[in-house]
Amino acid sequence: MSQTDFDFVVVGGGPSGATAAQELAQAGWRVMLLDRQGRPKPCGGAIPPRLIKDFDIPDHLLVAKVTCARMISPSDNRVDMHIDQGFVGMVDRCDFDEFLRARAAASGAERRQGIFEEIKRDEAGTLWVSYTTSTGKSHAHGDLPRLIKVSTRMVIGADGAKSEVARHHIPKADQTKYVFAYHEIIQAPLADKQHDAERCDVYYQGQVSPDFYGWVFPHGNTMSVGTGSADKGFSLRSATGHLRRLAGLDDSPTLRREGAPIPLKPLPHWDNGRDILVIGDAAGVVAPSSGEGIYYAMDCARTMAKAAHQALISGEPKHLKKGRKQFMKQHGKVFWILGVMQYFWYQNDQRREKFVKICEDRDVQRLTFESYMNKQLAKKDPMAHVRIFFKDMAHLLGLART
């Protein structure tokens, strides 16, 4: 085999890309981590205890520790769901992502900053990754770009939703659904009794989102306020302004605004059957209903990095498909359940009202947080699931009070 510049080129330095780069560098591979290091995507920044434990996240990165989620219905019914033991960590994505990139570099990955351009294969079958970077030489319109090419044995696309790597190299990459998310990072109000630094507020109201939800998440000195929708005609910015007025945050200074698509369905394929694969948002591993993606992105990266490791060692690309199968075996059922839940409960305000009412139930609260915190369906109390099923049916059939 001819020598290449790297064994792996990872395109994208978010949580999934940085995690994959770290895993592979620790295994002894020559890894390049390419990141444009722009602004992070819109994200509430919630990470569960399972992520903190599995990926050894230091406490100093947690800008807030949430112990309650407040669900708010169209009629302004407010249901507080308390975490009996533990907390959900909140991170600032700028600091969190940079920590992960730096840790990957400390493990041996070579960091490079630039904009991914394309992947090509030469006559010998070698992959070449092209990217542009600044030369540092100024002209009238800014720094001059420089095109750089590196050769590699395998490419890992961690370049987010609507991934360029996936679009050009992964079969059926267009077969997924997206929610378009937008949020505003604002200065947290001081001495405000309306907002608890340990509580996330979730708005299930048609004016905030016709098919998703709006959020107000604490981030220490700042807050994330935003919403999402798959309806391209729905104004996310106007809805966020409406949400800020509802939450009494319209006078708080806005520090930055961000928007991006978020996939809500895993791609049917994560590799090209040979030497290109995708992970994280690029693979579509974001939980329906909640839009949660950080844990799944990092777990996907770890699983697929191990699969890629085996594929190179053995020369058998089939390990890449086994990696996806392993991930979906662990998380696919949760994704399916959350997808069904979103389809049924987010359709209109009448159903959203019933959904928030169901959240008053202690069985629902306990099993929801057990599943979220541990990243697996709670199984130790089967009768609780039976009780929830009959309560859900009562609400759907209009037999329960709202």
C-alpha cells in the first residue's frame, strides 16, 4: 500500500468530529482534524450525566446544572418536572467544542483550520482531501485563500447536517428530515424571580413552533432562547421574538444569533462501502421530539471510530456497516419512540395541551428522566409503562380532563 499523509482525515471539529479524532489518535493512527472554527450551531447545550461520565467531561465546562424542566402548554399550564437525583449539565458550545478539539490534539491528532472543498480519488485509488485556508497575506478584499491537498486512507465526515461529505459520497444521503433551528444568546437577567438558573423552560405552543417547541435554557451569565420548525414558511426569528416577550426577556441584550438545520432521522447508510463514512449530525443522529444531539453525536463517533479502526486493520470495509448496526441496535428504539411521540403530540395546540397535561403524571416524569439521564429505556418498573399507556390512550380519546 502506498504511503499517505494520514490514515484518517476527519472533516469537522464539533463534538462528533473531535471525539472520533481523539479515539483514533489514541489508537495510534495518524489523524488530521480539519475544522473551520466558525460559530457553533444553535444548541441548547444540554448534556446528560451519561455523557459526562462516558466522555470524562470536567466540571468547569458546566455553566449551569439544571434540576427542573418546566413544560408550558398553549393555555399557559405550567408543569414542573423535577429531577429527583442528579442534574443535567449545560455547556457553552464554543468552550465545550474547543475543549474537545484540544483534547484530540493532546491525544496526537493534528489540528488544521480551513474550509473543506472536496474529496477526489486518484488513479491508484488514493483519497485526496482538498481544503482552503488563509495565507495571512492581505489584499484589498482580505486574506488570500490557499488550496491544500492531503492524502488519506479514510475520510470521516463530521461536517454537520446537510453534510457535503454525505451529499457527494454516501448513498441516499438526501433521505432524511430536518428541523430548522434558530436561537438567540442573550444576557441573563439579574435578580429575576421569573427565571431559575437551574430550570429549563420548554414552550409547546403553536405560535412558538407549529411542529416542534421553543426553549429558554440557562447558561450561567447568558441564556439560550430559541425555537425550531420543519415548516420553511414559518418565521423562526419572529417566533423567537414572541417567545422572548412571553418569557419577559425582550429587554435583555442579545449577544449573538445563530441558525442551522438539525436532522431528525438517521441516514439509511453511513459509509460508501469502502473508505468514506459520516458521523454525528452528518449521519442524522439527533433524537426526534427533543432535538437532542450532543450525546448521540459523541456516542456515534466513538462507535464508528472503533468500526473504522477495525476496517483499516482488517482491510474489511464491512466493519463500517457493523458500526452503524451496533449504534442503531442501542439507540434505534428510542429514536423510533420519540419520532412517534413527536408525530402524535406536536400536531396542533389541542394535542400539545394534552401532552403537557400528561407530563403532570409522576410515572411519566420519573421514566422520562431515567431514560434521558441514562440513555436507555427504563425497564425496571414495567407496570409504570402499562399505566402510562392507558393514560395516553385516555388523553388521545378525550376521556381525560385537560
